[in-house]
Amino acid sequence: MQIMLFGYNIYFLLIIFAGSLFLTVGDIMAKAWVHHNKPLYYAVTLVLYMVGMIFLTISFKYKNIAVASMMLIALNVLTLALWSWIVYGEPLNKIEMTGLILGFTAMCMLEFGSQSVS
């Protein structure tokens, strides 16, 4: 039995969310490594990125590679934008906001395109 949420298998959404979370924390650790230059931060960053990519690879069982990748990246960018705004006080400018909207639009187009072919 498949549990669906917004037309997606809930397991797929959890995998994408987990992968995105690992990538986001990896990005945050990478920024910490840049500022503090501690080798441990760099090692943790690489491990987090690898785990995030493992989740992305698992998601390919449920969705087209392009759609799954775009969803993970879009969620990662969105969470990073929120983190940067809340923690570092770095709001997005109009061009960056437009880029996020275009990325979300591309994700929707890829998803709707893959549904019409199926």
C-alpha cells in the first residue's frame, strides 16, 4: 500500500527531505570550515554530502532522475536561503528571488512533463 501526499509517494518525499537536510547541514558545515579552517569541519562536510547523495540515489527508484534531483536541490536551496536570512541576516535580492521562482517553475514543468509521458 502506498501512502500519497500531494500526489507523491510519502516514502519518496521523506527520502528527498532527508537528503536535502543532509546537504543543507553539509553546506552550513562547509561555511564553518571556510571561516574556521578546521580539518574536522571539512571531513564532516564531506560525510554529510555523501549521505545526502545516497538519499538522492535511493530516490531514483521512485522518480525520474531529473525530477528527483531538481526537487532535492530546490529544497536544499530554499532551506539555505532561509538559514542565511535567519542566521546570517543575508536576505535574497530580487534577482536571487527570481532564480528561486524559476527553479521551482522548472521543477514543476519537469514533474508535469514526466506525468504526461507515463
